[in-house]
Amino acid sequence: MLQVLGSSWALLLGILLLMIGNGLQGTLLGIRGEIEGFSTWEISIVMSAYFVGFLIASRVTPDMLRRVGHVRVFAALGSFISAVLVLYPVVADPWAWTVLRAIIGFSFCGVYITAESWLNNSVANENRGKALSLYMLAQMVGIISAQGILSAGDPSGYILFIIPSVLVSISFAPILLSVSPAPVFETTKPLAIRKLIEISPLSCMGMFLLGGVFAAQFGMSSVWGAKAGLSIGQISVFVSVIYVGGLVLQYPIGWISDRTDRRRMILILAVLAGFGGLIGTFANGIFALWLISGFLLGGLSNPLYALCLAYANDYMEREDMPAASAGFLFINGVGAIFGPLLTGWMMDGFGTWAYFLFMAVLMFALAGYAAWRTTQRSRKGIVAETGYVAVTPSATSVAVEAATEVFLDMGDDKPEDEGPGAGDA
């Protein structure tokens, strides 16, 4: 682990600072939108725009990297992020924020792809799994740390917008000055969506529904908190709990999933997450119950995301897995675009409690579909027995492809009876 830190500390530090900046602005906008008098529908459009930009960048950035290289793409997109962050309080208009939010979503996705491909090529093959684990940890710690900064500032002023701009600007220094020369960028062309549905309908449905859940967590949690009358400190704690849940439960659930039927795990986790959403729906203003709901939703949805990827990989040939990861992330991104819009519409129509109900409905829908799929397909169709890929929803296809390759290599070293679902019919 120390060897990995020694070779990748600059990238990991840069990602940590980037995620603090992104986590801070994501929560701050929902609160500031309420202060500026934006309607729930207007702010939901603003939040949705981030995922539109993110989805476009996932397709465009690889070509940009091939044409002009890592350094130029990294510096250019970083400049856009810093500029947009300080423009938010200057142009307090929902439609201007929508454009700015799309730009910042595009830029953050591009920066992540650049950093992840750099990281993937800066460590030896035997250390790549550790490097990716540290990368995911840096992402989660960054978002959680951002909430502490938010609770110490005034969202009605300028300082909380300037801080993430400064952090993002500083994040590029260790990366651009310390990282080894950028590699030649290569990526795999995604599999067609129709092909992915044929391979694993459950994974496709899961990625789509989870996209809506993640968008509600990342984009609308602060909007809900502001509408529900929570203090800045309470909103910060609530958002932190969502990501702490994902950090704490990811690996234990992954360990269990490698030893049982993944469909069964998807079904159980989706049901538990659905009940977690119902706890928030009927919390009746009890903050402790909202925290429990946030922990369960965040802690169970993150492993579900990774489980859907792992389950699909079980039914694919090795050479198709990297291409499939990009396709699944596209499906997830489409679901994420609609997440804030539907959440905002439900909150406007039914009240703030509908924020939790929205996520509960999506989770129960996933559970119901998983239950139905168990009657349609035998586990005898498994092609390759792969490991659980512990990735977060904020990871791009570059990190997912690299993680998949790591776990494929690990699978080659396993005895034949130790694959996922060993002993299941």
C-alpha cells in the first residue's frame, strides 16, 4: 500500500481536492437555490443539467484526449470548473445556473476520465487493485469532508463558492507537476444497448433505476433539506451520512456477494433500501429517522450499483466486459438525468416527504424486477465467474474497466469452486 501511495499520491491528493470541491458545490446549490427563491422544479432542472453534461463528456472526452492529450484537457476543463464555481453567486438565475451546471458536469466527468486513465497507467499491474481502492476512498472522503466545510460557512454569501474554486485550482498542481508523463489514451467502444439487454436485463434495469436514486442523493438531498426546514448543519450531516453508509457497507456486501447468488443479493438489498426510503417517508420530522434512512439508502445503493456490474459480468465473455462497463454507465447516466426532475415534480406535488418515497419506489421496483428475473433465467448460463468490482457511481468507464480487469486477473487465481454463487443451482 505504501508503494502505491508513493507512486500515486499526487493523483490521489488531486482527486481528493476535486471531490471536496464537487461535493461542496453540489450541496451548496440546493441550499442557495432556496435562498434565492427558486422553485423546486427550477432547482431540479438545474441539478439534472449536471448529469446531462456528465453523460455528454463520457462520450466526448476520450476523443479529446486522443487529439490534444491529457495535460491540455485536464488544464482546460479545470479552468472551466473554477470559473463556473465563482459565477454561480454572480448570476443567480435558474436558467443561467442550468447552463453552468451542465458545463461543470461535463468538466468534472472529463477531469475524472483523465485522472483515472493516468492512475491506471501510473501503477504496476500487481498494485492496480490497491490503487483503485485508494482512488474510490479518496472520492468518498472528499465528498464527506465537503459537508464539514459547508456547515462552517454562510451559504448566502460568496465564500463557500470561492473555496471550492480554490480547491479545484490547487488540485491540478500536484497532478500536473508530479505525475509521470501522460499515457496514450485508449478506451473500448461500448457494446450496443440492445446487446447489453440481451446479456443481462436485470443489470440494465438496475443501472437505470439506480441512476435515478444516485441523482436524488447527489443532486436533491440539499434541496430536500432546505425545503424541509433543516439547518445548514443538519443538511451537512444528512448528506455525509449517505456517503458514510456507502463507504462502510460497500466491502462487507461485496464479500458476501462473491459467495452467494447475486440476484438474491440484489433482491434483498433493494428491499432493504426500499424500507430505508419508507423510514424517511414516514419520519414525521424526526431527524434521527431521516439519518437512518439516508444511511440505508446510501449504504445499500452503492453496493447495488457494483452488484449489477458484477452480475452482468458473470454472463459475459472476458473480452466483452470492458466494453459492457461503458454501456452500463451510459444507461445509469440516462436514469440520472431524470432523477432530479421526477424528485422535484413529486416534492412539488406531494410535499418534501416524497423525496424519500421516490427512492423507495425505485428500490422496490428493482426488487420486484429481480424477483421476476429469478423465474426467467437459470444460473447455469454463467460464462465467467468474476469478482465483485467495488466501484462508486462517480467513477467513469475508465476506472470500471480497470477494476474489471483487476478482478478478472484475481479470478484466474481462484480454485474452480470459489467463484460467485458456488454451489447454487
